[in-house]
Amino acid sequence: MSGHISMRVNAGRLAGLTGDTVRLPCKVLRLSDDSAIVEASDGGQVEIQRKNVDVTGTYVEVVGTVVDASLIKALATIPLDSDGELDMTLVNDVIELTFESRFDKIFPRYHVEKEFIALDNSW
Amino acid sequence: MSSNDYYGNTGGGGGGFLAGGSPYGSTSGSPGGAGRKSEIAHSLRPLTAFQLLNATQAHSDAEWMLDDTELGQVTIVGHVVSIQSQATNNLYWLDDGTGRIEARHWIDSSVEETGSNAITEGSYVRVSGSLKMFGNKRYVNANHIRPVKSPHEIYFHLLEAMTVTLIWQRGPPLRPGQNPSTTVPPAVSSNVTGSSAYTAQSHTAAANNSQFSHLPKLQYAIVTFIQSQHANEEGVHVGAIARAVGGTAVTISNALDTLMDDGLVFTTIDDSHFQIAA
């Protein structure tokens, strides 16, 4: 995998991307010392392993590696501060669009065979 | 859509595609060729880092090309991975999820980047400028860099990059009633027959489309026909509408009454001329 790819994803797409670095825009539901439970843009809940990574704010983008379909090991978080709510339906629609093949020249792809697995899961 | 001055050009550079499309560069020898090149140079294209990293340059003084299209100014939204402050410029390492690229912002000592405009690591920013290569490292020479106004700007930018790239590949979205064969993608050389498709009207019409798409068939056909006539304040005569759309005087008249009640059309110079409400 060349270049720094960290595509924005939702909970449903994690299963096909184990081992890859992703970006998860999410709402923080529960925070504890070493971890956090967040809600992704498709409503799915994900656990974030966050040793020494700050999670501040309500809406954040978690950049990390996918451990499995419901666990991400955080490398960094980026606050998504907003005066109002972050429109997660909009976020989810955009995320799904970015994976469409007509945009293959705009967004890099993870391993092709993993994309097929993700498609199978979503059907 | 952004209210950027340059935005009007990104939809296809209205009128600039006279002779010699971009694959031929500016060697067409026609006066339109040179004019077109400076038009593109002033256009502002929203892109991802991945696209910037894939752009190509024939030689170090040549223009940048992306998928057979010339690039002018570019804009990108990404998060700041690191900042290196030097004497004359600041170096920002940006990551937007699709790749990483450097942005170099020359310090203007008369302008202080403080307070709400301060750029911090781990925050999202919008950068506008031009793509440059130094040695074999590419970077964005930033004219403008500022924090994003809201997290929605990240998603707006992704959608804008997708839309503009599709328009370059396939031509602008169809206006109501327009025949698909008359639209030509801007990246392909064309004569000016399709020029009306590239003007700002196509954006308005695409917006109007959704306003009318819920209408019953006859009313939709009527508003589509009126729009396609490019009429001025005089509007379109009801006879022309009836001939184009079909139906009896009664059905047309009733449809127009309903459209007027809904505020979608209005009468102009007399009761027989109609125009679309803006």
C-alpha cells in the first residue's frame, strides 16, 4: 500500500478493512481511561482503544488501525467541533459515495480483494 | 456552492472552448487558444490530495494536467499533521485521508495569523493555491490558508471535488428537456454549439429541476418548455407552449392556472405570455 491512505469509513465498512488505517467520524458515547465507545455515521457502535490518545469533544474523527469489525486502535483523533450537531446522515452519504467506482480517480483504494469482501458483507 | 469569484469557471470555463481542446494544449494557433489557457489558470479546482499527487507535468515549466484536463489554481481541505515555521514561510504537512501533501505559505509580515485564524496541528484547514514541484517533491504554493468554518466543510469539499471531476469527465448535468447528445464534456474539444450548456444557467436549471420534479406530467412539460426557450421578460406565448407540449386549450389553461397559484409561473406582457418565477 503506497501513500498514506486513511479513508473515512463507517462501522459497516470496518469488517473488510482489518489491518488498514481508517478515519472514523463519530459521536463519543462513553469515555473511559483506555478506551471509548463511539457511534459511527451509520449508527453502528465501535470501541476505540486509545492508549495515550486524547478524545475531546462530542464529535471526533478517529484515525487508527482496524483491529476487527467493532474495534479500532486509535493513532490520533481530530475534533470536529460544531456550533450545532454534525449531520451524520450527510456524513454517511458522503462516506458511501467515496467508495463508488466512478470516483476511483479521486480516492485511493485499499486492497482490491478486501473491497469485494466489504461489498459481500453489505449485501 | 462556494461564493468564490473563481467558481464560475470550474463548471467548464464558459465560452473558452473555441478551438483545440486541452489534449492539444495551446498550440492550436487560434486566438481562442491563448485566451483559454489563461482562463484555466484563473479557475479554482477542488481536489483531493490523491488527485494532486497524480497530476502530471510534461516538463518543469509546463502546465499541470489531471486526466487530460489542465489545472489552474487548486483548493484542498485536510488536517494539519505538522507545521514547520521557517523564517520566510510556514510549511504545513496536510492529510485529507486520500494522501499527504505539503503546503507552503509565504509569510506576509504585515498580516498576523492569530486568534481565530491561527492554524494549529491536528485541526482541519482549507488551502488554496497552485501546484508546484521543487526538485521532485510536489507541494501546494498556498495563497490562502485558514481553519475550516465547520466540520461540514470537509464533506462539502469532498462532494465538490466529486462533482467538478464528474463535470470535467462527462459534461455538466442535463438541463430539463435537454437532449443528452448535445452536451459535450469540456475536456473534449468542441465547437461552440453547446455553449449555453456551460454558462451559469446550467447550474440554476439543475437547481430548478428539483423544484419541478414533483409536478404532474403536463405541468412539468410546460415549465420545462418555458425554461428551454431562454425567454427574456416577455416570457413565452401560450400558443407556443400548447404546440410544443400538446393537449387542449382547456388542459393547458388549467395547468397554467395551477402553476400560477403555486407561484411557479407568472404572466408577463399580457395574459397569454408566461415566464418561470425565479
